[in-house]
Amino acid sequence: MLKLDGVSAKYGKYLSIKDIGIDVTQGEIVVLLGANGAGKSTTFKTISGLLKASSGKILFNDEPIHQTAPEKIVQMGIVQCAEDRKLFPYMSVEQNLMMGGYIHRKRKAQLKQSLHDVFELFPILHEKRNEAAGLLSGGQQQMLAIGRAYMAKPKLMLLDEPSIGLAPLIVEQMFESIKNINQEGTTILLAEQNAFAALSIAKKGYVFENGQIALQGTADELLSNQEVRKAYIGA
Amino acid sequence: MNILTNKKVIISLLIVLGIVFPFIIPNLYYLHIMTLAFIWTIAVYGLNLLAGYTGYLSLAHGGFFAIGAYVIGILTVKLEMGFWLSFLLAPLVTMFIGLIIGLFALRTKEHFFAIYTLCVGYIIYLVIDKWEGLTGGVRGLIGIPLPEAIGPISFQSPTAQYYLAFIIFLLVVAVIYRIVHSLTGRTFVAIRNSEDLALSLGISTKRNKLLAFVLSTFFAGLAGAMYAGFIRFIGPEIAYTTITFDLLTYMIVGGIGTFAGPIVGTFLIVIISQNLQFLQDYRMLIFGPLLTLLIIFSPRGIVGFIQMQLYQRKRKKQESLAYKNREEETNAGG
């Protein structure tokens, strides 16, 4: 479904990725592991078109997208949910979600259905639908960010560190929801530092180090890999 | 809800005040000032749409105001067209020129955009000042006709002109309200928040920025046309950057990016500066520090300050509520 082939890109002075190769098959959850600054977010930015690849190819359903404008990429079905939960703090929860459905703005019935689906996935958002997004707790904000991405009905969802800064109990719920979204047919590419939780729902993973892929394999392989265990799981 | 904080009550009261104003204060001078304030507010609304909601600070706004004024001036004085047709054409022509300038200006961002538009504004001034054949140069255009009577309603008296400005003002406020509370308005806000975020939601930022720019020039042109029809004489000084900075001050004092800001800021400053008239230019000694203090302590102006207070209060209430719930839970659990 998504294929990165020898992709390099630069973001600022120090952050860059080099020769990245990733393969995502439809229906999978794929994890990108790595420390801060290892290149996960830069890879996401390059896939979603916010950053232009300096070399290499990105194919989405066999169509090259590395020259495509970001808003076109969204229309093709790749939606990114950014790391820092960028919401519109003064808009209500429901307005935030409707912004997520922007590309379907003329299909009112579909939007209503999507809104319903998001509320089913995250009932707390329904309860707070008229609250300003900035007034939500961290976990609720993360749910809203994922819900907003879901409103676009993506084929592929890019989730950048959904567990960051959340309490362990909430993290568990979050991964449960991600699994649900995946089971309903959305392919998911997930960047995480919480390796154990991420690998437990994923099919395969890539380990990033200094802007390059250091290791790759199935979730089980990575979970049993000594280096991964030492670096990310602490055992 | 408290009757004083109920929006509907406040709005109705303000509209009634606007209607009865000429009867309460039958002073021609004050009527003149109020009419001008309506016109300035419309221009500020245009600026706020772009600078406030979309986050692109245009310093060419006074220039577009002047284009609106000069279009109606040239059409009525030089080409002897009727007032209303010219009045209709003025904002449309301004918008068209805005579209072309916007295509280039929006290739820049942030302070570069501000500097670029500042230059554009100055060029507009120079064109008006130097192109004597078209604009009358420094002599300006004299004798812009009054609006023609519509049926039994004539616009001879200052009171009639006041009501005309008031009605257009109300229409503009209603239209702006619709825009900022629509998906388009929220798209503008999304662009202001973060263009990258807007792009990753599938929003074409280029198209929407241009839309905001063009809409803002429309309201500038409309205000300019109203000004020319009201004062009936225009000179190149209305294209000068002072007008832009006046509009900017009104917007910032009222509250950049807020809905009520343009009204609050414009009327407040116009009224205060009328009352400080006796100080002549020294009144800037009072204005300057006040403006500086306002920007330091409330960058989003008076209306933004009030909104922030309400937001914080709600937030605190919610936090204490959440805390209480948690405590109850632990108590029940333990």
C-alpha cells in the first residue's frame, strides 16, 4: 500500500533521514520505533508531503506521491495525526472534528456518520462535544486528535507518538482504540517510543537510529531482540 | 444567564442605540463622527478577516480603502456615472485589484508579507498622487455626488446619511458573522494556527489565503466608497500609510481576531480622540503609552482580554471539578 524506497530528506539543520525503506501492506499496523530525533517525525512529514524528499521514491497504491502537494495527499487517503496534538484550542470538540472532515465537507450525510463513529469510539468526546478543545485533559486531547484524523476516513493513518505524556492506564485505552480503528479497515503507521505497547498490537516494525533504519522485523522478532529489549523495554 | 452578559440583549440594545442616536444627540458634528466611525469599522472588519483570522498582516489596507474611494470618485466625477452603480462597482474593482496583488503578496509570509504589503500600499499612494490625469493628483477629486434618492428616501440630510451608513454597517457585521462562523471562517483560523496543520487536514492554504485577502480588500473598497460618498471630496492623503496604521490601531485595541473587536476598538478610539481634541497632537502622548501597555498585557486587545478571562475561569472551574471527582473516587475506592 505504502512503499518508501531510498527516501532521504532534510528538516532544519540537524534532523534528517537517509535512505529510508518502509513497506506497509493494506490492513496492517506498522510501528516505527526510535528515540527522540531519530527521524520518525521527519519520515512522517515526508510521507504527508509537508517536507519534500531530496531523493528516493514514495509510492501510495503504486502511485508516486513524493512530488504531490500535502492537501492532495490527504485527499488520496493518507492522514497524519501530528505528535504535539495540535488541536484548535478555542474551537469546540465538534468543530475540531468537523475540520478533520474538511475534505468531505460537501458530503454532509457521510460526515454525520463519521462523527457518530468517532463518538462511538471515544464516548467522552460526545459528552464534551461543545467544550473548547483546549479545556480537555491530555488523554482526551489525544483522543480528539485521533478522532479528527479519523473524520477524513483515511486509508492510511499516520499516528505520531499517541502515547506521549499520557498516564499508563490511558495509554492502554489509546492502543485499544487504535486497534479498533485498524480492525475497521484503516491501515496504520505508528511512531512510538513505548515499544512494548506498540509492538503488542503491531504486525511489524522498524527501528530508527540517527535518521536511518537500524533494524527491522516482525513484531515478535523485535520483541525478542536483545538490543531492542535493552534500549526500549528495559529488560 | 445574567441579563447583562446575554449576547442577544447587548446586541439589541446596541442596535436600538444606533437607531435612536440622532434623536438623543441631535448634534450634526457628533452625527458626522458616528457616520465616519461606521465606515472605519467596516474597513477594520476587512483587515481583521485577513490579519486577525487568517494571520496575514496586510499593511496595504489603507491603499485598498483609497482604491475604493477613487473608483467611485473617478466613475462619478470624471465619467459622470450614477452614484449607485459606481458604488456597486467600487468594491468589486478593489477586489479585482486585490486578487492580482494577492497572487504575488501571498507568496511571502509573516513579516515579509507585512513589508511587501507596506510597499504595495505606498505604491498605491504614489500612483494616486502622481497620476494627475486620472486621479487629479494632489488636488484630488471634488464634487462626488450624493447618493440618488431611492423612491421617497433622499440622502440630502446628514441624518439620512447616518442611517445609510448604519444600515450598511449592520449588513457588513451580519455578513462577517456568517463568514467567521462558517467552515470557511474556521479554515482561516486553521491557517492562522498552523499552515502545516491546515495542509494535513487537506485544506488548500493557497486558495483560502487568497480568498481571505480578496474578501478583506472587498470590505476596504466598500468602506472607501462609503467614505467618498459621505465626505464628497477625496485627496491622495487617504491612501497614505497613516490610514493603514489608524485601522491597525483600531483593530489591535479592540482585539485582533475577535468578532466584536473592530467595533469596540474603532468606536472607543474615535470617541476618546474626539474628547481629547483640545490637546491637539499632544494627545498622542496619552495614546502611545496606553497602546504599548495594552499590547504588553493583552495582545488580543480589549475583547480578547475579556474572552481570555472567561476562558480561564471556565478552565479553573473544570479543574477543581475534576479534582473533586478524583478525590471522591479515591475515597470510594479506599
